Amino acid sequence: MEVINEMAGTVTEVRVSPEADVQEGDVLFVLESMKMQIEVQTPAKGIVRKIHVEEGDFIDEGSVLAEIEEV
Amino acid sequence: MEREEKVLKELERIKKGGPQRGHEKQKAEGKLFVRDRLKLFLDDGEPYTEFGRFARSGDPEFAADGIVTGTGKIDGRLVFFAANDYTVKAGSIGRYHGQKFILSQIAAIRARKPMVYLVDSSGARIDETGGYHCERSIGLFYYHSIMSGFVPQIGVLYGTCFAGTAYTPVFCDVLIMMKDAAMAIASPRMVKMVIGEDVTPQALGGAQMHASVSGSCDFIADTEEQAAEIVKKLVGFLPDNSDCLPPEAEAKEPKTDPAKIDDIIPPDANRPYNVRKLIEAFVDADSFLELKAKYAQELVVGFARLGGKVIGIVANQPSVKGGAIFPESSDKGAGFIWLCDAYNIPLVYLCDTPGFMAGSAVERGGILRRGRNFIFATSCATVPRVCVVVRKAYGAGIYAMSGPAYDPDITLALPSAELAVMGPEAAINAVFFNKLQAIEDKEERAKVEKNLRDAYREGYNIFKLAGEMIVDDLIPPRDLRKECIRYFEAYKDKHVDRPKRRHATIVGG
């Protein structure tokens, strides 16, 4: 499953590393957008297989932030 | 008498609906027979009046021509209804069926009463209606349009509904879809034929899709009982027509003590919180009914009661996308404000937004044009309006949220309020960019930047703004409920005259 970015902004925190176990609702990334902190949560429980962004990246709406294998 | 017996016997047959195979099909799809369905809605378990019962009575397969139409009482309130009978030719719209539908709409207009549509129809009965879709007698969407904003129209969609008939659900002021229902302008089979796309009914137009992506559905119901409960609640919030006030109920204290409001709003202006918690600490307990809860979630809209009286709430949601206003949330806000204004429902705006979203994605999505509709709807709404500046009120966001310049009856600020063209980070960057870049020493630059931000922030200190009467009043958060109740009471007979015109040129407000 892909974690899709819903709000264009800049990545300020990557809180997860590859192969980590995540629960639904865990915060994976924090973006800054419109001077607000926007938390990106995992839509499902699983294992993080790939992270596509790093701190400082500008990420548009609709881009894939990470890939999660559902468990 | 034999004559009376004959009528009674025939009525008994008609009430049984379609043939056995029709009933089996309906049951197999987990749906109720229309007359059992109506029992969930109506006070006496059956229509109060019903007409056209004998439509097509000569044909045993076409009981009432597949639609039950008339009036019924919902918690004592009389409403008109039209409910398709799927056991008769899959609820398809034949000549008399269509006529009954339209006659009930015309009747609701004359009687000035709300109309409930229980939609369970496969569409037009093509085999019997040659020129069907152009006949004058089938202008149901014409009547939907004429009724819009005059009498409330509430719809429930039970099954799949493709092509023309899918307009009835979307013409309703509020639409409930059963979880397995679907609607689309063209069926998957037609889609495959005309554009070559392979798609399932659910992916094409399922309840989830319409509730979260298209924004065409307000509620998803898991059971028919649940759908009926939602309709009953909605009827309780809406007046009979646009000349009436919504019904009152007994006042209840809020679920959360209003004294907690100050703790609900975080001290750091960039930190998210769930605005529903603020709503709970302010309206009558368990009265909040959120519409389109899964769509454009950065804006929360819904009906509630305040001291027993109906209000509409428009609230930015800081826990979703920072509470920024997007094209979709602009539509959602504009539509809800228009609905409340049509039916004399006063509005409370809870403003906490960093403004309209910026960037190329939202520009392509028409943020200016659709944001305009939000500002337009607010500006034109003549129901009593209270603007509460909860926290951020940046940029044009506060215009849409009925800010001081947009003619609210009162603007109340909480102590956390920040009214500014933009936040301090963006403002200092915009105004002093060159000056800051010219400072070579990084630490020095950061220091100067911080001082500039602090000075900027002090410029919109809420005590200062209240002192300059930019807001009408600064209130202790615990008084929010009390103040709103009193202002709405003060403005209950509000009347606003606007310049005479045929109508605005902006559609979709």
C-alpha cells in the first residue's frame, strides 16, 4: 500500500525507517505546509518497505511518500 | 356492500407489491420491501395519505406501478414522500410511476412541506415509454430544481442507480447512501462500451467513493434502520419550508463543560487539535449532526442545537491539513451555508485557518473560483451569523469564515485569536526578504528575523485588536456558549435588505 501525500509541503521530519513495523495511525512523517505542522499517518498496519522522501524535500499533493506491506 | 369489498380486496393485493420473484430478488439483495421500509420512517407504520394506489391496477405485475407516494408523519411532522417499489419491475420508472413521482413533488410544493425520497430504482422502463425522456410529464429534475431551497428534500439511496435517475439523489439537500448502494451517470456496462474502461459499480460510484471523493453523499448507513434514524434527525433540524423557522427542542447542557474550552485549544498556534472537541463543549449534548464527515475533512460542517434552537456550524479542522481551505472544502462550506440560509438556520463560524491553500495543485483545482463561492455564500447569507475567531484567522480564510468585514452580526475573539494577513513567518519573509538575505552572519540573521517576527506578532495581539475594535469583543472561552445563545436571541428577527437584482451571477454557492 502506498502512503499518499494529501497536502503539498516540505518534509520536516521522517519518523520511520525502512523495515519498521507500523500500526494504523502511526505518524510516519511531519510536513510543514501553510506554516502548520501536518502529520502524515499510516493508513494500515504493516511493514515499511520503502521511503521515498527525505527531510527538506518539497512534496506535492498526490505524491507517494512511502510504501507499506500490509500485515 | 359488494362494491366496497371489491375496493378493499384490490387494495390488499396492491399493498403486497410485485410478484414473488420480485420479492425474492429484493430479499436476496438484503433490502426491505418498500412498505416494510416505510414502517421504519412513519409514525403509524404506514402512510398518512396515499394516492395513485390503483395506478395500472389492471395488470397484476404492476402494483401501484412500482412506487408508493403520499404523506406520512415523522415524529409528528407531516412530510411528503415518494418511495420506489423494487419488487415491481426493479422499481423502474414507467409512465404512471413517473407521473406519481412528479405529482407528489407538485403536492409538496403546494402544501409547503418537506419531501423524502426513498430511491430504489433501476431507471427508466425503456420498453414502455417510447419518447419517455422528453415527455413533459417526466420533468422530475425540473421540480427538484423548483423545490430546491423552498421545501427541504431528503434522499436515501438503497440500491444501484445509474444514468438519469441518479440525479434524484444529488438534487436532494441531504443524501444518505446505504453502504452497498451506488450511483453514476453511466453504468459500468455503458462505461465499458463508450470509453473502454473496466470498472466495478462500487469503484465507479459506490457510497464510499461519493462520501469521501466526489462529496455527493452526506451519510453512509449500514442498515435501513440507521438510514431512517438519520432522516428523522434531519427532519428534526429542518423547517417545513423557507418561510418557517426550524423546530425547537428542549435545551441540554453540553457534553463537555465550556470551562474546558481554553484547554482544548493548544497554546502553540501551529499545533493541531480536533475541532469536534470544541464543538462538543459548546453545543447541546449529542445534538451535533455532521454532514459530509468523510469529504474535505479540513472543514467540519453540520447541524446542532444551542439552547434547544437549531444552528449550523462551519468550523475549520486544524487536525486535517492544518485547517487550510482547499477547493473541495470551499464547495463543502459554500453548499452548507447556502442550505442553512435557505432554511433560516443561523450560522456559527469557528475560525482557525492558515488561509486558502497555496500551490499549483490547488490553482489547477480552481481554488480562486471555488474559494470565491465560499466567500460569496457567506456574504450573501442573511441568517444571523456569529463569527468566532478561535485561533488563526489568516489571509482570505477569514473572509470565507464570516470575518469582521463580511457582515456577521457579531465577531467574538477567544484569547488565542490571531488575526493577520498571514502568519509571522510568512509575513517577515515577504516584507524583509532582501534585508534578511543581506545579513551575512547566520546567527545575526536569525536574531533579526526573530525580533521582526515578535514585533509583527505584537501588532496583532488580540488585546490590541479588541482595543481597536477590529473584533467586536474578546470573551473568556468559557462564555462562548452563553454569548452565542444570547446573540442569536437578539438577532432572531434579523432582516436584511439587499439591492434588488434578478439573482447573483455566481452559481454553486
